[in-house]
Amino acid sequence: MRGSHTGDTEVRKTLKYLFGSAALLTMLSTAGAADRVREFKGTGNTTTAIFRVESPWLLDWRLDGDFDELVALDVTLVEANTGRHIGRVLHTKRKGNGAKLFKSGGRYQLRISSSLARWTIRIDQLTPEEAESYTPRQKPGIRPPLNRT
């Protein structure tokens, strides 16, 4: 009997550990996750549905295609209320992915133009703390400015 009781205790401890670990992993995976506002996918030219974001937010893009050098993607940000062209936010002729951080909120649309490409664009709402983790990459051959005092 005594051996059976010890075995039950070990099973309970193991189950507690597994459930506790699963709960912790779930909390960690969602605690720092950006909130998905919208996701757009396509293969051609389009103007997206209107989306609303607060500052800061992230445009996360992916581009794929059947050809290495013939793909192209242009994305322009448009103010939804007025149709005003805010600016081109992405231009690439290569497969790949990336992200662009924005620090102004509002109601927007994207005008997307693509050639021989499959694209995915995700709009994610960030917290100020999450936005701090997105730092621009330094371009090769360009040194950061010197801090002169």
C-alpha cells in the first residue's frame, strides 16, 4: 500500500508541474504579444479595408513568389477619412520580410501594388514597451553620428 501511495504522490507532483508549466508558457507567449488589428493577403493590386490604430503600431510584411528577381511590392499609406496620400511605406523587388514601426495613430488604408508576388501584410497594435524593441538596423558603411558634448 505504501508504495502505491508514494506513486500517486509522484504522479500528482508531475501533473502539477506540467499544468503549471503549461499555464506559465501560455502567459508568457501572450504577455508580450502585439494585438493583431488586421491581416491582408493577396497576389495583385488592391486598396485594403480601413483599419484603425493607436500609436505605436507595426506593419509586418512578407513577400514570396515563384521567381527570385521578378517580384515587386509597393505599399502606400493613405489616410482613410480624406484619401490623402501619406507616403510610400514599402518598396521592394526581392522576396523577403520586414517590419516598419509607426508612431502616429489614425484611420488608414493601404494601397498595394504587386507583380508576380504573393504578399501578406499584418497590422499589429503595440504597447510603448513593445515599440522600444524595434530599433532600426544600421546600413552597411554608415556609421552612427558621434555624440559630441
